[in-house]
Amino acid sequence: MSTPDTAAQPSFLPLLGAGLVGGLFSGVFGVGGGLIMVPLLLWWTTMEQKRAHATSLLAITPAAIAGAVAYGVGGIFEWEIALLVALGAVIGAQVGAWLLRKTKVTILRWGFIAFVVFSAAGLLFQVPNRETDLEITLIVGLLLFVVGLGMGLSAGLFGIGGGVIVIPVLVLFFGQSDLLAKGVSLLAMAPGSISGSISHMRHKTASLRDGAWVALGAVVTAPVGALFAFALSPRLAAYLFAGLLFFIASTLIIKALRSGTAS
């Protein structure tokens, strides 16, 4: 079986292009960008599915950091919240990967789909408040850690980035700004992405060269996407993220039905 080291290397242009689009997406929505980068890598290069996912993951950490820095320049740098979420996410990802190997995830899959649909519907009716601050108490800290667990579980079980969990939870249940939620999401996803990237490099499921080109594009456009996020009104930002969630839910439903998990 060929590895990224021996397979034909794709041109740098489609790799850079995928990173540019994915980075912009990441900055606007506060998510990893893999939802966009993976399909583009499959369409624009000869990569197979596993290698495209691995290459995308290599680019997510630099994109997330660049986007988080841009949010920080705009006054959104809630590192304490992000740290609590990230701690939960690191543990949750390991638990999710273990559950994926050991159990049938049918009920969990449909439960996750229900959460995504509920969150999307909620965002259509609630305007994020950009004037609030979140005071970190013991209870709030524990709840944020639990949010991180859910973030990691979704990544480990379904390959869905944490922004799909943490952003709607912070907006709908904690009453926080959409900008704060996106900044926290980007900061919190970096540790897990680094861990996954190291694993892919060790097992040679992605090449550093390919990941570097994608990352370069993502780093350039993630701050631009963050600027767009600040320019959007809270209502429009909520509508756009709700649309993203509905799209994710529809793809998960199609995947579940095709794999026979609906039975």
C-alpha cells in the first residue's frame, strides 16, 4: 500500500486553494474548516478520503491559531474559557474514539443529529448578545469542561469539529456573544488538532509538504474571515451559523441512512 511519501504529490495550487477557502470559512464561522477543505481536496487532487481528512487536520491548527489571534485583536480572547473547554475536549476525543471501536453508535448518532437540529432552530429565534461577559465560577467551570467533553466526543465519534457543539451551547445556554463563542471554539480546538496531526504524521497518513501548503492558505484567509465575522450583525451571524448546522445535520442524516443506521 502506498503512503503519502510514495504517492504522486498533488500540485501546490489546489492545496493552497483548498486552504484559502477553508481558512476563510474557519474565520467566519469559528470552526476548523475541514468541512470545506476535505471535499475540495477530494475534488481538486487525487487524494483518497483518509489522506484528505489527515491533510485537512494538519492545516486546522495553524488556521485556528490565526483565526483566534484575529479575534483577539478584535478584543475577543477568552483563554480561560477556551482552556476549560479544551481540557474536556482532549478527554472527550479519547472517549469518543474508544466508543467508536467498542459500541454501536446508532443512538448517539441520532442524538447528535437531534442536538444539531435543535441548536440550528434555536439560533433562528435568539439574537446573540454581544455585550455580555461570562464570570468563571466553579459551577460554570465544570459546565464548560462538560461542554468540552461533548466537543471531543463528537470529534471522536463522528469526525465533526468542536465548533458545532461549543458555539451553539455558549450562545443558547450561556447567553454569550457569537463572537466570543467563535473565538473560544478556535482556541479550544488547537490542542486536539495538534494531537491528531502528530498521530497522522507518525502513521504517514498525511505528508508535511501537503499539509504545509494547505495551512499556508488557511493562515492567510482565517483572519480575513474573522473580519467578516465582526462585520456581520448578530442576527445575520446567527442565521448563517444556523444554516451551517442544518447543512451538517442533513449530511449526517444522509450518511446514517446510507449506512443502515436508521434501521
